Amino acid sequence: KKKNMFMMIMMLRSCGLYLYGLTATGKELETLVEVWGEKRYRAKQIRDWVQDGVTEYEKMTNLPKSLREKLRDHIQPNALKVAAEKISKDGTIKRAYLLEDGQAIESVLMPYNKRNTACISSQAGCAMGCVFCATGQMGFRRQLTATEIFEQVARYDAELKQKEQRLSNVVFMGMGEPLLNYKEVSQSLKMIQDFLGIGARKITVSTVGVVPGIAKLSEEHPNVGLAISLHAATNAERSALLPANARYGGLDPLMRAAKNHCELTGRRISFEWALVQGINDDLDTARTLGKLLQSYQLCQASHVNLIPLNPTDKFHGSQSLNSHSFAQCLSSEFGVSATIRLRRGIDIDAGCGMLANKLVVPSS
């Protein structure tokens, strides 16, 4: 009995004492119900309820009352508490969650014609300090656990199923730098694929350029998409916009890591470029970018995602008027695929770089 109790305590600690984490992590749930004297098939019944979005134990009517009471006494249903929600005129949903310690995060669900994409957070706040990003302006609070990351996805997935739709894509482009929380992000990637059945090729991790993390991601999750927030093609210009550029050695190690990722995984890489009028949107800059990609043999192995600048409180740059000519220059002169990102949720501050907990004030 002491051994069984020890096993149960260790499992609960590893899953963060939350139902979403416990149901999505390997065989722990089966072991736990057996420790409690129940049959293993009870674990599948619990998982089925959670996959349908049901986390209220009293609603799990095919479970014996004794098991429901044990779950209620030992396992909290949710790591995240919905604090606020806004819906854009284009259908985008932005949701603020309170964490157990009072911190807050935001995530976004973006509906398109043939897909639904969840944009999720990996940290509360961000330490990268990108000058045009509202999350970077608010500073870093703490890392999220794998369960807190996964639950953002699982909730959207369950809600869409109730509407006879499905969550088709997941992007780690919300609050935080995913590769500075690599262990928890890596675990959440496995949970998303194993529990929700969302394929690795439908998931994208975005980074400001954490070179060691890119190498790990390439080796351990080769089928997960990689997006690099580039935004400038010289070290001086990039360091002015993204202070982390110098921290990780500048453009050369970053571009080498990008090339290695493409060679190792056989997948095309995405470079994100927020177009700022008069700063990084003219044809000379487009040619500098094209030459940079050319010098690392990345013209055919990459895609440039041009992002119309979204307004934030502390950055006063203007949205570019040159996006189409910039894209055309990359395509015609360098053979680089480039598209302009469709803006979503701008009226509710849900666009790229706009997540800053305006819906709810986190604890200090």
C-alpha cells in the first residue's frame, strides 16, 4: 500500500495535479486508476470525457461514484481559468486565462475557410524585448508548464468538436519565446500529437532565434514546422528591433541553424518579417534579405511571411505601403516564395505581436 501511495503521489506531481495533464501523458492515468482499485478501462472512459470537453466530474456518469470522488479530491479539473473573452468581427476569438498563481496568459483561435488555427502561449510574458511586440514590452513573468500549454489547445479542440468542426493547426506564436521553455514545449508537442491527434506537420513553433533550441527542435521534432522571426537582414538593424539578436551571436549562427534545420528535416523554413514603413520595407532591404538567404542557400528552402505591422502602445512605427512590391522583389529577383499574412482579430488586439493581457490584469 505504501508503494502504491508513493507511485500515485509521484504521478500526480509529474502531471501538475490537473486532469488535462494526467489524461494526455502516457500510461499514468491507467496506473493511477489501478492504484485506486479500479479497472484499466476506466482510464479510457475518463479520456473520452476530457476529449469531449467535459471536466466536471459529476457529469462523467459512466464512472462509479467512488472514482468520481477520488478524482474530485485529488485532481483539479483545469489548470486554466477563463478570465475574459472577446470575439472579433472576423470570427477570431481571444481568450485570457488566469493561472493558479494569479498570472495571466492569452491565446487565440482563428477560423479560416477550410481550417481552424490555435495560436497559443508558452510563457507568461516574454523576456525577448522585441520593440514592436506588445508581449515583449510587458516583460517576463514565468514559464508555463506542459499542461498549461496543452490545455489551451485541448479546450479549443473540444469546443470545435461540439460544433462538428475540428482544430486543424496549432502555432506557438502567442506570448513568450517557446525555445526558452524547451522542456515543457517539447512535452506539450507530444501531448498535442498523441492525445488530440494533430499531426506534427500541422504544428509550427516560432522563435526569435534561440540557436541552441533550434538545433534541439530539429533533432527531436523534425516534422514540426519552424518559423524564425527575422525582421531585418543586417546585424545592426536586427539588434535594434530584436535585442536577442546579439545575445545569440547575430545572424550568422542563426542562418546556419536554419540551413541545418532544412537539411536535417527536409522541410522548408518560414521567416517572419513585420513590415515597418521606412524601416525595413523598401526594395533595397528586400534585396539585402534576398542576398542573405542566397548566401546560405536558403532561397528555395524558405518562405518569407510578410506581416503587416499591428499597433502596440509603445511602438509608433507605421504599417508599410510597400508589401506587394517587397514580395514581388523577393520572388522575381531571388526566387524566394513570399506571401502577405492575412490580418486577423485586429479589432480585439489579437493580431501578431498584440497579446499583452489587456483583457485581464495579472498579479505582480
